[in-house]
Amino acid sequence: MTSPRTRPAPSLPLRWHLLRHRFDRDRFALEGHHHRNVVVALREPLASAVGAQAGELGKFRTRLRTPEVVPRAWYDEGAVLQAVSPYLPAVPRSLTTDRRHALHSYVDGAALADSAPPPGPVGRETLRRIAALLASLSDVPSHALPPLPEGWPEEGDSTTFLQHLATFAHEKVYVGNLRRFGALFDALGVPTDAVERFGVEAKRLTPRPYGLLHSDVHRANLVVGHGSSGPGGRLTLVDWENALYGDPLHELATHTVRMEYPPEERARLLGLWRRGMRARGSGHVEKLAAMKRDFALYVDFEHAQSVFPDTMRAALALPWLARDEHFHKAALRVHRALSRARAPLQLTSVPGLPEVGAALRAWHRKHRNGALRVRLSRRSPRSIASVREAFTRG
């Protein structure tokens, strides 16, 4: 694969203007697991330097130092955006990148999570556009993507792809975090071989052509554009830092799990996706029986591996002076993850909410110094409208 062209590293004067913008008082912060996102109106001379219009909204993305919970095919999100933009023109533009910081164009709109929060329905028209968007990922040719890391699974080898995911989940996510979270995993009854068995199960997967995977298509990353209200509004997919290259059924499985569709919408989404892929003649859905079996295995894997990040994030989100309501909220999240993974993890029972809460309290007593942090979003509760107003005043 050849690498798409990327912008050169910012010069020292440009870095100064980037720094000034990133800490502009007229900004709007967005939550994220992997990045701290700040939206601000771009002013001159920065706007011209990065190929934007003065007043255009930009999104600064600063990568957080959090536990790595998914394998990374590419660490340069900007290079991925440049590669996919000719085929998915609505994605954000990568304006510049500087080490842990990046500046992207801001997609103006409302997250689907706001208008259709889970686990409710999204509606027939929105469902149709989501299915079309997922299928359109296969339109991005492999030669347009950045180079893959050495040792990446070979094209079409679904077995090795799932084994790669399972190995990462076991070695990097589970074993790699045992020192900090091992006692918590043990208290919750998470088996030591929670995801290792999927390396064996993967051998029954049917070989399938690879494609570009976003890997995190959920309601917060699907944006309905402003000025296009109603079910016909433009749907844009943001936050591409976890993009992969592999079996499209993995994308479909993670999507359906994270979207929490009602059963009838999930069934309809699968049918729409199959039709979209067949229309492309991609060969992804030639054997329907094999697809159903393989899809179910990927869903099981998603439920199993999600126990690790969901547990760690719930624990890390506990404030230093956590109160009963904080522990209750965290326990609900962890208990839900364990309940959904009961069959894939082959658990004989799932600890109740009191037991989960007690495990989190014990972990917090030992590790609460790590919770002494302040989220940017709590320091800057502005809105997009206030950012625009501030730019107009300026």
C-alpha cells in the first residue's frame, strides 16, 4: 500500500498559533475516551496556514494517556482521513498534526446519540443511511490507505484477523493491565482465559475479502448535519483513530453491539448491509449461512473483550472523593458488561450489583490517587453557538 500525502510538521510560528487557539477562552469541549477535543473558531493567520476559512470551526484533538484497549493499524489519524476523503467526502479534513495534537475541521451537527439515544430505535430512514455508510467503507481501495504495520494479517485471512484481535485483547489489554486492575478482574470473576479461546474458535471462520473498518461506529460518532434536519439529514462518521483493515463482519458486529438496536432494527440493518455489499459484488456475503455463523462469533468476541475496557473505564471515572452515586453508576456499567458477556465468557454466574460495587470500592481505596484529575469539559462548558458568537465579536 502506498501512503497518502500528509502535511509537513508545523513550523515554530504555526505551533505558537496552534497553542493559542487550543487554549482560547471561547472554546467548546467534547468528551471522548481516547482524545480531549476542543472546538474553536479559527482565526488568522492560523486559518490560512492550515487551508481553512477564517471563522471556520476547527477541532483540536489531544491524545489522552489512557490504557490502550484496541489494536492500532495506523497511529496517524490524519493520514487515514486524507485517504478516505475522496471516497467519503463528508469526513472531517485533517488540517495539521503535531505529535500528540491534531487539528481537524469540525463537522457541524448533532450526534445521533442526542436525537436517538440507546437503546431506542433510530428510525427506518436513518437505519438505511447507516447501512449504506457501512457498506461504502468497502469503496475505499487498499492501495489508497496508509501502509499497514509489519505482521498485519494477510488479505482475506479471517481466521488470522480474529486471532490477532484476540491476542491483543489478552496480552495487551488483560495481561498488560493486571498490575493495576488484576485484583478487580479477579473479584469480578473474569476468567484468566476470557478471550484466548477465540483464537481457537477463529479457525472455523470463512475466508472473506478485507476492507477498511472504522471499528467504532456508534451513536456518538454518527453526526447528523445541521441545516439538514429530519431523517434526510446528511450522516457523517467522525473519530477515525481506531480504523483497521480486516474482515468487514468485525465492523458489523462491533457496530450492532455498540448501537444497542432494538431486535427488529438490528435484523433490518443486517439485511440492508447484505444488500449493499451484494450490490458492490464484493464477495463478502456469498455464503449466507457462513456469514450468520461468523457474525455471531464476532459478536461474542465483542461482548467478551468489552469487559476489560468497560471495567477499567468505570473504575478510572470514579472521582477521588467518590460518593455512593458514583459507585452505583460504575457498578451498573460493569454489571451490564459482565451480564452481556456471560455466555461468551462461559460464566456460571454474574456477581450482583452489591458485589460489583464492593469490588469497585476496594479497587478505589487502593488506587484513588489516580482519580485526582479534572476533565477539560467540566472547565469549559460552552456551546458551539457561544464559540461562533465570540468569533463574531472578535
